[in-house]
Amino acid sequence: MRVAELELDLEAFEGPLDLLLTLVLKEEIDLAEIDVADIVLAFIEEMLGRSRAEDDAGECDLGENDLESCGEFLVLVSALLELKARLLFDDEAAELAELEPEEAAEELARRLAAYRRMKEAAARLASRLEQEQDRFFRLGPAPLRPSVERPVDPQDPAALAAAMRALATPPKTVSLAHMSLRYPPLEQFVGRFRSLLASRSRFDFENELGDLSRVEQAVAFLALLELGRLGEIAISQAAPFAPIRVERRTRERSPAWKSARSA
């Protein structure tokens, strides 16, 4: 059914819908006198009449032509309602009065064309959905690349058996002898430092280390502390991390010796 050919029997108009639209756009009929509800009722009655006729013929499905008619009718009725709503306000009525009939007809045609484009897009999407409905998409993230299967090279059974025997053999006991620490005797460095102080009155501790290992340097420092405890040397250092100065300490004579010497 073509919506434009819908027959109307209104109080202010009688005839097809396209003629009513033409007269409204040419301002030959006052839109305020047109009851849009009567137009809707007339369209519904026409659709119900067509449905009863199809039921009598054994066809109950709503065809694509009927859906297209409903869409065009909604576009036309919404345009009429918009025009009537604008007449309720002075500013909108003035703006509507400035609109020429040709411009109003072009606006209505533009809306109908936009509706047809949306209808064609909906049909195309429905067709694509029907074509792709058997395809399923991965919900999780896709892998970056397929895993590469590396084939195993042919192996020699004898070599494999030898490798298994080598793995089954208990390992040798690991020797830790190289990790044991050997401490040199403390008296060795005590005698060394006493010999140095016998020939000179002072020396720097770092200069006497030479190529000693870390363990030997530690024992040498302990010997230095032992001589300091015995009162044979005086240890001094100008600042932290400065060279350690070792000086020979002169022993004081006993009072008995002094008295015997004076006598």
C-alpha cells in the first residue's frame, strides 16, 4: 500500500493523504484544523482491513511492503506533528510562516529520503548477518604467531643409551680443599715488625703488606694490635682511611735503676 494514496475522511478534509500534505504546504488548509489522531486511526483501519483480507486468503505474514508503508507513515505523521507543535509557539509560528511551500516540501522529501537510506542500510546489515551467522569469533586475544613445531632429528639408540648410563652414574665427590683458609702464625709477623723497628723508628703499615693475601693482611694487622697491647709500638692515623703510622715506643727506665745509677 502506498501511504500517499491513503484515503482520509476528516472534518476539514476528504481525499488522499498526499493531497492533504500538498494543501498544508501551500497553506490552503489550516493545519490547526487537522486532527492527526484521525489520520493515524485511518491508517490503522486500512492496515487491519488488509490483514483481514490476507487472513481470508490464508496469508498471515507481515510483508516487506507493509513494513515500508509503516515507516513512511511514521515519517509523514511526525512531520505533521512537528508542524503543529511549532504553531503552538509564537516564535516557531513566525519561523514556519517564513518557510516557503517549496522549501517545506523539500524538507519533507529530505526526511523521506533519509528514512529510505536507513531502511536500505538496515536491510544490508540483516543480509550480512544472515550470511555470517554460521561464523564464530574468538573471544580471547589472538596469538601473536602460530607456534612452530620443530621435528626431532633421527637419534642413534646406542648414543641415547650411553647418555642415559652417564646420567645414572653417581657424580664424583666435590673437593673443597681449595676453599679452606690457611692462617700463617701470628708470631711470624710479630717478629717481622720487631725486626723493622729495630732498624728504624717508624714505618707505614700499608707499605709493608706487599703481595700478601687478604688472610695474611688480617693476621699482620692482628700482630700489629698485639705489639700495641704489649706497649712496644704506638699506632696513629691522621684521618679515616689514611695510612697507618707505626712508631717504636721507648721504654722508661725503672726507678731502682735510676737510683743505683745516681749512687
